[in-house]
Amino acid sequence: MDGPDPLASSTRRSEYLAVVAGAATVIAVALASGLIIGRMAADGKAGPREAVHLGALLAFSAAFFPVAGPWVGEKLDRAAPWLLIVSTLAAATAVASLPQFGLAPVLFILTAAMAAHVVGTRWAYALIAVQTLVVLLSTLRVSDDVLAAAVPAIAYGGFQVFALTTTVALLTERQLRQSLALANAELRGARALLEATSRQGERLRIARDLHDLIGHHLTALALHLEVAGHVADGRAKLPVERSRAIARLLLADVRGVVGDLRAHEIDVVALLREMVADLPRPHVHVDVPETLEVVDDERAQTVLRLVQEALTNALRHGEAERVWISLRHDGDALTVEVRDDGRGARHIEDGNGLRGMRERLAAVAGHLDLVSAPGQGFTVRARVPLRGADA
């Protein structure tokens, strides 16, 4: 939905706070190194290594922040691994250029947290091992005591593992929260459709009862009054004729009520909006007419199940940040389009979800089109006839 969502806002706020924490760490390291190098420059002791150290800090900052915030996944999916490599090399250069400072290894803690987002847990642990080795070898350059060099290396290795496990825990919690929200959205949609179907079933039962019971008796009454009108004479004839007219009016009213009850339509727009309400991710934009009703509950269920499956694919497989849902009348059919900004696919292979879409549409003589490309998201287009041979 286009309105603000508390859970999504909370998640986005947490991501921005993580960026602020990373920025504070980088600034603290750069400020401390700058003060030391500035004092060395005043004493005439600064040289090329100090310049390389400051350049490495700048390179780290330039590569770190583009992949450290909530904008990751929208534009930087492909660039993120390369930016992680640049950040790691910059941090290693800063550590190796001036190992006596003992501040630059803090940057490795940030790259370990980045790796959880970009390359996954297994490669992140491998990166931690390499970075810990860099700290050890750099410290040995300025100290002959292996134990003294091993202590800071082990300490920074532990800090990196802590940053990695904490980040993985947060990512896992976010994924579980998103999965729970998606399952809740599916349940809301199913509940709303079940309620609408139940209401329609009750209306049909009432319509059948009116038609079979009251309509039958009114028809019988009208026939008897017609017979009475033929045999009545004198003062009795006028009341009988009036009674026949009233019976015909009542029968017409009952038929009208029965027709209205049977023609009850399902408000697909309301059901759709209820289904995607409070979904934290992906951010859903709904573009539908104000009123869009479907007479057949099977077709309404087809539309909603199609949207549900497309949302599930966008979140679980496409890792989309935004989804656009559009419903439009197209003659005697309904056109449904669900488009996301996920990573897309070079080749589309039908899994259980896509096969389910095709089967549901085939049952109502509908048609499905799928469009995707790497980095271009995924688009589901369906044409659902609103009336069929059985409608």
C-alpha cells in the first residue's frame, strides 16, 4: 500500500541507525589517524606511508557507505561484491601502511558486517580469517614478539566474529518477520475471500428458499385466484381481481429479490487492499479502480491467488523492494499485472507457484504472460475472463 507502515518504518530506521554507527566508526578512526599524522607532519616525520594510510581511509569510506544502508538491493546488487572487495583492500592497506597506530583494524569489523549482507556467512568467515591474518602479519612488522602480535589479532578476530553473528541474527530476524508478514497477508486474503464466499453462499441459499417456497406458493395462489375470478360474479368478482393483481405484484417482487441476491458481486478491490495491508516488504503500490467487482467467486479467487503468488515470488526469489499491482477492465475480461523491481531471471522456469497460476487461469479460460530479465525485475500479466460458459 502507499500509506506508511509502522513495521516497515521501524526496519528502515534500524538500517539507517546501522549506517550512522558505521559512519561514526570510520570518522573516529580517520580523526584519530589524522591527528597523529598531523602531529607527525608538524614534526617533519610524515612521509609516503602516512599519505597512503589517509588515502586508504578515504577509499574505504567511498566504498563502504554505498553498500551499508537501506538502499542496498535497489541499485547496487551487482556492485556490492566489488565494493566489498574495495573496502577490504582499502582497510588492509590502512592496516599494513601504519601498523603501529593500532586503529585501522577496527575497519575490518565493518567489512565483516558488510560481508554478511553481500556474500553470506561461509564466505564472511573466510574473509574474517584473512583479515585476522593481515592484522597478525602487520603487527609482526613492528614487533618481534609473536605473542604480543597474536593478542591484538585474536582480539580483532573475535570482534569481527561478533559483528558477523550479530548481523546474521538481525538479517535472519528480518527475513522471518517478512515471511510472517507475507503469510499473514495470505491468511488475510484467504479469510476475506472465504467470508465473501460464505456471504454469497448464504445469499444464494436465501434466494433458493424464496424462489422454491414463497415463489411456489405465490404462483399457486395466483392460479387459484385466476380460477376464482372466472367463477366469481357480483360483488365477489372485484375483490378477487384485486387479489390476483396483488399476488402478481408479490410474485414479481420475489423474483426481483431473488435476482438481486443471485447477482451479488465480490469486491475484489477491498479484498486486495486488505491482503496487502501492513506488509513491511516489499513496498506495494496498488493501482486499481475504486470499484471493481467480480460476480464469480472462482474468478475472484483466481485474481487474488495470482496476486498472492506474485508477491511471494517477488519477496522470496526476486528480493524485490517494490511491487506494483494493477487491475484493469478490458472488455469482458480483467487484466491483472504484478511487476517488481527484483533481480529478475534470464530463464523463467515454472515452479509450483507458476504452475499453480497457469492451472487456475486455465480453469477459467484465462491467459498468463511472464516477462523477466536479469536486473530488470519480474512481471506477471494475466487476462481473466469475467464471464464464461458457466458464469
